Amino acid sequence: MAVNRLRESKIVRTVATLTEILLDTSFAMKMLSQPMPSFGRIEDALGKPVFIIIEDVIHELEAISNGPSLRAKQAKAALTYTRQLRKVPFKGKTPCDDKILRYAEEKRIPVATLDDALRRNLRKIGITVITLKGHEVYVEGKT
């Protein structure tokens, strides 16, 4: 009887599922350089997004952020944001995109990217991809 009262009370709420999403350089820069559409599609498909980042993405952003260009300013904004994310250490001298592919495949987690080649490679191995088309967020596939 007490259980039924709990179910009917306004205190009991559905807890959103948290989903780790690996963020790449292109998506990090884009999401902070212009107003982003709602992440509702991500939440509907995967749960509440919790972005994580491979340390090499930070290094890429640092390299891009040097200088006065608009791209450098976007990278600086992305750096500010990504410094508060959980960083995934990944040793080795392989390219950043290869590390993203390997980590996503190993952990079976979605990746947010605007890079077409990376997106295709992720989809080939069955990894969910979050991308932008125009001003809309799209979730491709489901891990």
C-alpha cells in the first residue's frame, strides 16, 4: 500500500539515464561558436548527455587556439569548456581520430563529431554518431 502511494506521489520522478558521449575537436568548437539547437534529440535517443574528451583533443584545441583568427577564438572557447570535462588519457602516437575510434569501439560509446571521415568510420563499426546538419542535431545509429 505504501508503495502505491509512493508511485502516485509527486516525489517519485523518473531519473534520466546518463550517457557518456566522446567529443571531438570539430564538434567542441562548433557547439561553442554558435547557438546550438536543443539536445532533445540526443536525450530522446540516448539519455542525458555527459560529454567526455580524449586528451589529444585538448592538444588539438591548444594548437588551433594560437593566433587572432576566428577559428583560434572558437578553439579558445572550446578549451575553456573542455577543461571541465572528464579527460580520457590515451597513450601512443596514433592520430587523434584513430584514438577516438579505438576508444569508442572499446567502450561502445557514442561520438559527437562533424568530421565526415571519422563519422563514416564510426558508423562502419556500429558506433552511434551525433552530428549537425544545418542547425539540427542528428543521432545516427544506436550503440
